[in-house]
Amino acid sequence: MGKRILVIDDEEFIRMNLKNIFDSEGYAVDLKENGTKGLDALTQNEYDLAFLDINLPDINGLEILKQIKTEQPELLVIIITGFSSVESAVDALKLGAYDYIKKPFKADAIKLITKLALETQQLKQKVKKLEVRQKSPLGIDSIVGESEQVLHLKTLITEYAKHDATTVLITGESGTGKELIASSIHSLSPRAAKPYIEINCASIPEQLLESELFGFERGAFTDAKERKIGLFEAANGGTIFLDEIGELSLGLQAKLLRVIENNKIRRLGSNKDLDNDIRIISATNKDLKKAIDEKEFRKDLYYRLNVLRINVPSLRERGNDILLLANYFLNIFRQKFGKDIIGFDKEAESTLLNYGWPGNVRELKNVMERTCILQKEKIILKKNLAVDSLMNMKKDSFLNEEDLNFELKSYDEILSDIEVKLINKALGLSNMNVSETARLLKIPRETLRYKIAKFNLSPQSD
């Protein structure tokens, strides 16, 4: 469907000039000669973009803009102004106008500003569809468990949701469900109807992460061919969840601190600050106090992020919640794969309860999916559980007779072989995730990266 544009201007020459330009670009256009007719059109039709003259005979253009931003805040408005009204156009930008253009204008300038505005609108809609999370299914009811730890967790979520201007820091081991905690806080908060955006700070290179968070203006750098709205700006009014906050560089930590302290952001390549009303929820499985001591994390940012705190318990601390979750995931996957599976026998349940689950809920979910795919009978027995390789992790020595054959190998070769086996075991436990593997081995991530390169190992993700 073609884009529809509304033009509100009292000069017929301007209206017809814009109509000719928009017709040539394939846009549908409605022309209105005063503010009253323009507002009527807005109540009767949906538009992708509006061009609004600031000096109209019946209603001041700024008043119309205020009404549009109150009733249709998503509609982008471009102000049309004469040379003498530039100051009013700047006021319009403060009220939420997308941009302004001065009379007389050239057709190419109109085409360009229209293209940029419509692309910005399209990006906002895409962000809303793909990254905005609503209450269901990622609300508090999706947190499965009846243990004392989970009940306490739900109490904190409900209480913290009320204080929607206050930062929350979620801590806990990898795979415990910190993302679900964050979305649950948002879904119960006064911001629930506004955007909820998640970003993993460890999954994007630093130079790209800054532009993802803050956005950029056209020409800000070599490949910046058009303006891009950042995630902070897209989340305005709602909540942004910064996962793995401990992986932020010190430079980005300083910029995040300014966002929290000033409630403003600035796109890359711009000299203009934009008001930004967001709640920041962050999460980490790192010891941030240790990171502060090692000069890897800013103390002032830590205190700003850590106003409200939730520590998510590991799965092994949650007792019978393990069986509740196992059955929950089993039900999901047996429906997905069309399997007639009733449940677990006692020995299988005991196995699930006694295993340490270093990968927590994420690991349990993966095990249930694999088990369900491979299962042939109605009852899952211990031997059917797809955790055999993990259970053997406890029993098997990393050393065998071949490893210790001193006549065939040097000391360094033996140590290297053992190191490779150890890293491969840990990579398997963590689903090939470098950050999680480093935590399991209790070594710095950069050290692990070096060893992976040294031994030519191949993790799938970071």
C-alpha cells in the first residue's frame, strides 16, 4: 500500500507544488488549506506523514502540532516555515516535530526529507513489532516454580515494577532466566503499554553497539547514508533491558552514565540532545565489584544501576522446581514434535533432581528438547534422558592412560592435551558460548579466547 501524506498550508501554490512532487513519487496526498480542515482530516484518516505550515489563518501551527502529538504521537510532522518564522520552527522541534523546511524549497529537498521521514517511521514500526515485548507470554505468570526462592522473586518483581523510574540490576548465573525477570518487571509496570527492548551488550562489537544504542545522523561516519534511530530513542517512554552489562567498554559506560543522570541522549554525528524517558534494567553474571577493583567497571555507574537489586537463584537451589520446569518444557516440546509422552519414571526424576545443572534453566530446556526428539516410549526412563554426556562429566577423569604416556609425549604436550579436553568439555556444557565457558573454567574471557585460537577450537557464539 502506498504512503499517505497530509499537507496543511494556506497557500495554494505551496499545496499544488507539494502535490506534484508527491504524485511523481507515487504517494497519496490530501491537501487542506487551514488548520480546522487539517484536524478534521486527521480524525477521519490515517496518515504516514504530515507537512504543516506554521502560520495558518485560523489556528497557530504550533497548537495543531501539540494536538497531533497528544492524539497521534507516532505521526511524524514536518514544519513548513518562511524565513521570518525559523525561530518558531525550532520551537516546533522541541514540541516533537520531526524536522522543518523553509520556503521557498526545492523538489529534491522535499523528496529527500520525505524519504528520510518515512524510513524513520518504518524503522520505528519495525522496532515495535520485532523488539517490543508485551505482557504475555513473558510476564510474571511465565515464571515456573513454587520454591521459596521463586515466591520471593515474584514478590520483588511485583514491588519493583511499581517504581518505574528506578533502575534495577539483575544478577545471577548464566541461564537462570534474567531476561524473563526483566520483561516481567516491565509487564507489571506503568510502562507496560510502551516499548520494551532487549539488547545483549556482549553480542555486538563495541563500535556497532554505540550506534545501535544511540543511533546516528546521516554522514556521521562513512557508511551512515541516512539517519538511524537508536534503541534508547526507540524505547522512549518504556523500558530497555541491557543484558550482560558487565561487558560494556569503559567508554560506553561513561555515555550510559550520562543517559541515566541527564535523561538525554545524543545521536552520533549530532550536536543536539534529545529528551529520553526510559527505565533501564540491566543484568550480569559477572562480579561487578571485582570488575570495579580491576578497573574494568565504573563505580559511579554501578551505584546508578544498582538502586534496586534482584539476585536470581540457580536452578540447583530451587529443589522440586526442577521437576516442575522439566514437565513444563516437556509439555511444550511434545506438542511441538507431536510426541505421545506421559512423563518421567522415578529414577529419571531422581536423575534430574541430583544433577548440578551448571547451565541452569537454559540447559534444562535444551535437555528436554533433545530428550523429546529422541524419545520413542510414553515414559521417559533415566537411560532416555539426553543428559548422559553431562552426567559423565562428574564421573570421567580428564586423564586416561594415553594422556599419561610419558614415553610418547613431552610434558608440554601432555598439559596441552589435558587443556584441550577440559576446554572442550566446558564448551559442550555451555552450548559453545565463550563467556559462559570462561565462567565455568574460572578464567578471564580473553585468556579463553587466546587458548581457543591457540588450539584451533571452534565455539559457535560469544
